Amino acid sequence: MISMRFHCKMAAMSLAGMVFIFCQLTSAAPLDKPADDATLSAAICPVVYPLDQFPTSQGYRYFFYGDAFFINEEGYLITAAHVVSSFRDGGQPHILVGPPGGPRRLQEADLVAEDWEHDVAVLRAKPNPFVGQHSVAFLPLTAERLPPGKAVMAISLRPADLHDSHTSEEPVEERLQGQVIDYQFTQDEDVREEAESELLLFNQKVAPGQSGSPLLSADSQEVVGIVVGQWSRPTVIHFATTARPVVTSPGAALRIHYAIALLRQHGIAWHEALAAAAPPNSPAAQTSGFSPPVPLSLVATPYPPQALMGGEVVLDALIDSGGKLAELNVVHGAPPFLEPVLSAVRTWTFSPAQMGGSAVEARIGIVFQFPQSFMPKLTAREHKYDEPSEDSAGHGALPVITVEPNYPANTTAEGSVALYDVVDPQGQVASTRVLRDVEPLTAATIAASQQWHFVPGKQAGTNTDSAVILVVTFRRP
């Protein structure tokens, strides 16, 4: 397990009772669609702390701290939690709004949701700055996992003079153009072991004060991460297409799926290219009134580079009535696959199971499969497992026979496909939904999964509807 502290974090100011956020506004961004490149800066809000009790002719003098950005036209913003940690125990945050070149005004911004363990927080401006003469822009979000080499862009706003900053001055926009170079699971030194987070590393150096700014896909201009600092461990990575080494000590961004999970938990809308809908209930679930847990955020894990052959990890998980992972039992798994899988699954969040309209705890099965990448295959594609003991009072739907998919011909694709199966009390798959699509690997995964056999989930000694999540990670031969 890797532990790190971000260089971009700054000590909290214990004397600050309020947080002010300066938002550069524009009237050019329509309310019914996200901002284009010309208005991206209108969604970015530098976080500052006031150093004056009353404004002067230059406005408020402030201490610059980091960034936040709007995610919808209702005035909600996302930032890194450590940016706003100074009012974690109280204090009213504010924002400064106004057109470029014009006077700014103070208005409140409430802290409405936070995940301190994964370093993400949600604010809401009031009154809503999208209503009025000037409207801010918002940025769409995507949980897509960009492959290494994909172009990304970080946008931040900072004061022109870091040592003598005033609200009457125009902020300076900085754009970092780079590429995805790696993903790392890491743990902050200040939080408990279970709070591991997945970071996207990109080949740009992040300066202090850029925490909380959005990292966007250069192609879609959707937010893929929240900048949290500089990766503190020296890293040398080569892209597959070039022998040139990537810059060491890259920038680090928290993957946006943590923020999406937080928004879902609090019923806050956001914009994305293709909104993820909850998997439909199976016919059995519709008649029984029970629906299994549904993942809100799900990350895969890369194929371990040291693995010579393929492997599988089978887990039995308990999701409590709050949608949290309460228990994780290893049914099958070994190095080098087990530890990366456990690190990934511990970051997942769920919508809890429902029974008669009420949230209840329920068990699910989770299977990570890493098909062997030799062609032709050197070992059998089919794997068999023992059925759970009859004495077991409860478990999720678990596989007893799995089949590795064949690597599709005429492709060099790799990555992870994720499926969500609902298994009925007879052990039959009642419905299947694709959670993560990587064609043509998805079709091969579905074809192979149709040959899998399961034992049904059991609760209080009785077979029941249950869900199983299949994550199949391909490595090109």
C-alpha cells in the first residue's frame, strides 16, 4: 500500500471563521448546455480567506487557498475537501461574484456534502448565481477511465500577486496541458486504512494553490478528476507508443467518480455525456419486491504487469442499509491479483438494496477475472469452485464455473469490462447490464459470461435474489 501527502496541501487557518470564493462570471454560457472552451474559466472559483474585516477601495484582501468549480445550473460546486477544511467544524463559506472587470459581491455558499476520507466536498452558492444578469458556467462530469497517453487539461485561477491579493483584481488563468501516465491507489496519512483513493497521474507539475481545480479530458472537456497535488514518489513511465520517459513527480488528480458517488448519495444532479442509470430489476425482483444493491461508483484495477498467467479473485461482500461496504470476504484469490483488487473494491460505493421501499443490507458477489494473454492459451479457459457450505447462513451469488473470454481477433484493445448480473433464487441469471463498455472486448465478455454457473445468494438460510458484479480486465496478447 502506498502512502503519500500532496505537496499542494496548505495548513488550515484556524483563525478564519469564513471562507470566501471568488468566481469569475460571464453572461456567455447558456443554461441548457455545459460551457465550451471559451467559457471554461467561468466555472472555476478560487478559494480565498479574507484578511480584512471590512473592504477597502481594493475590495477585500485575502489569502489564496485553492479552487472549486460549478457542476450544474443550480449553483453546486465541487472541490477537494482539504481546500475547505478550515470550516469543517463551523463557519459560513461565502463566494464573491461579478462580471470580469466589474465589482464583486459577497454571497453565501453552504457546505452541503463532504467525504473527508476521499478528499472531496460539495458546496452550494446562495442565492443561485446562475439566476440574474450574469451566469456562471458549469462543467460536465464523466467517470470514464482515460487510458495512458490520453490528453488532459487542468484549469485553475489564481491571484496575480500571491502575497498581496485583493478581490478587485482579475485572477490569472493557468492551463496545464498534459497526458495521462498512470493510475495509483493511495492512502492519505491522516485517514484510516480503508480510505484508499484512486489517483490519476498526469505529466504536469502542480503548484501549491491548484488543489480543487478540475482535470478535464482534452477531447470532451468533461471533468475526469479533481487536482489534489503533486505525486510525491518519483515515477518514470514510458508510453506504449514511444520510448521517451515521462516527467517524474507528476501531477495527481482524484478520480471524479468519488464526487459522483457523493452527489448520488445526496440527490444532487450533475451533467454528463451519458448519465448512468441504475440497472433494471430482474423479473424475480419485481415480483418479490426486493432489488439488490447497485454500484454508484466502480473502478477496476489494471492487469498486474508481473503476472505471467491469468487469475481470478472472487469476493463475497455485505452492503449495509446505507450503501457502504460493511464486510468483504475473500472466497478465492492470490497474489499478484488479490491486493490490487481489494484496494479497488474498497473505494466502491452503492445504492443499498431495497425491500418494500425500504433500504436493507444485502450480500453480493464480486468477481475480478484476468484472462491469460497468451495466444494460444496455455491453460484451461474454464475454472471450477466449490459451492459454499450448506451451514452458511448468508452469502452473495457466487460462481461455481467461470469461463475466460477469448481475446477478439483483429484488435489491440485492452482494459476492463464490467457487468452487473442479477441472479434469481434458482441460480439463473435473470438480467445482465453493462456497467463498463470496451468494445470489442465487451461482446467477448458477455459471450463468455453466458457460460458461467452460479449458486444463488442466501440470506438467513434461504435462497434469494442477489447480484454479482463481474470485472474482466484484458491485456493484449
